[in-house]
Amino acid sequence: MTEQPPPGRKGKRHKRQADEASGGTGRRSRPGPVQGRHLPPPRLTVWAFAYGVLYVALPFLAAMAAIDTALYLLFRFVFGTCYGVLCLV
């Protein structure tokens, strides 16, 4: 009789059985034909790029511009000093 792992903890045997049941070895396998046709692999589309720019790049740039403006105003009017790389020259 084999020893069972403690409850709440899954051993290697359970993982191996789950892999065998799902038909995989834990690695991502190459997709087969769908209805007899070979489909191209997923790729970055123009719409995916547009959504990435709209929802990731623009908010990031807006936040950085707001932080830069706040720091400029803080240094300029509160501390009375120059703010920027050109002030080092």
C-alpha cells in the first residue's frame, strides 16, 4: 500500500496523474490542426498594439508628466531653485 500525501498537499504522483489525464506532460504542446486546417500561431495585431498604447503607454506618460510638473512647481516656487539637467551646467 502506498503512502498518501497529507491533506492539502499534492505530491509528485498526483501531478503526474493530472498531467496524464489532461494528455500533456506539463509543457505547452504545439497545437494540432483544427478541422483539418493548420492555423497560424497567435501574434501581435494592430489592434492589440493600439490597445497597449491606449491603456498602458498613454496613462504611464500622463502620470510621469504630472509628476514632472509637480516637481518643477515645487522646486521653482517653494524652494526657489532650478530644476532640470541644464541647471547643472
